[in-house]
Amino acid sequence: DTGVSQNPRHKITKRGQNVTFRCDPISEHNRLYWYRQTLGQGPEFLTYFQNEAQLEKSRLLSDRFSAERPKGSFSTLEIQRTEQGDSAMYLCASGVMSEQYFGPGTRLTVT
Amino acid sequence: DQQVKQNSPSLSVQEGRISILNCDYTNSMFDYFLWYKKYPAEGPTFLISISSIKDKNEDGRFTVFLNKSAKHLSLHIVPSQPGDSAVYFCAASTLGGGADGLTFGKGTHLIIQP
């Protein structure tokens, strides 16, 4: 399977804990995106990488969120001191030109 | 303020008929538009896209129409099949090449009735 993969698929954590998600993009794609989706809403853009450079961040990405893409391959999204409002589906997408191809997402539940 | 609006939360269509999903946008800087399909517990799947220099793009059973003056686009599915039952998202971008975050609507749940 050469699609975008995300791990873990589900994560349950207690409020205040740190969590880290991983995204492996389609290998030839140099662009990588993170989105968050809550119930009844469309995906909301969080951040964008071109190779290893983080070129854009949404105002939704608070100081507790950090994303990296070392060596321009896989990416990680870390949330520190999680809050109940962080409960959502976190989606990763990759692309080369105009279209973005999404992974299955990581569903985060903060209790 | 929602910049991309899908005003129909759900749509029910009989199998074999045409499904028409609508999307309106407010940001005149948007110049590239995409439709995604999403099944439960999966990520969105890219369906079809259109650049603002075109008014129509076709791919098999799927056709997207863009009316720039009305800031409106629509997705036509003909003929509708049971496997088309899913949530459909309209998305838009401002840089014409997808090199920025997409702005999504809230989605329309399409139900194909046998």
C-alpha cells in the first residue's frame, strides 16, 4: 500500500498528558499537511511542510502543538498538556501539485 | 466566518438518478476547488478538482461546475450508485497549486436509496 499512513489510529489519554502522532506520506510527495476534524465539521488546516521546512501555521496551532518533519520524510505532531478540547480526528495529507491525499487519521480522545 | 459553505447537511437520491451537491464560497481569492468523499472511520478521498480558469471538469461519472461570478460550484454524479453514499466535502485554496491549507465546507451526507 503506497498511500498516506498514520499511527496510531486511536489514542485515549488523560488531560494534561502529552501525545505524539506520526504520519508517513506518499514517498514522492514533498508537501505534507496536518488538519484537525471535529464532529460535524470539515477538516481544519493546522500546518504545512515543504520538504523539511514548516512554511505555514494556522492560528489554530497553539503553543502546545508542535510539528516536525525531519529529513523531509515522515512527520510528527505533538500535543503537550492535552485538554478535552483537543479531542478530534487528526488528519495528515501529502501532495506534489494541486491535490492533497489524506491518510486515515488518528482519533484522539482526551478524558 | 465560514468561507466555504455547504448548505445541505444531507441529500437523498434514488439509485440511477443524478446527485447534485452544491457549494458556495465567499473568498474571491480562492482559485482552486476540490471535492472529497469520506466514509466513516476513513480519511477524505480526493475525487475531482477544478481551476478557476475553467468552468467545467469531468471525470467518469463525476462532473464539477464552477460559476465564478456567483461564487458557486457543484458536483454532479451520474448515475448515482449505492457506493456513492458518503459525506462529500467541498474545499478551496488560494494559491492555485494547493501549496497552502485547504478550506473545507462542513460536508453533505449523500444517501443513495435503492
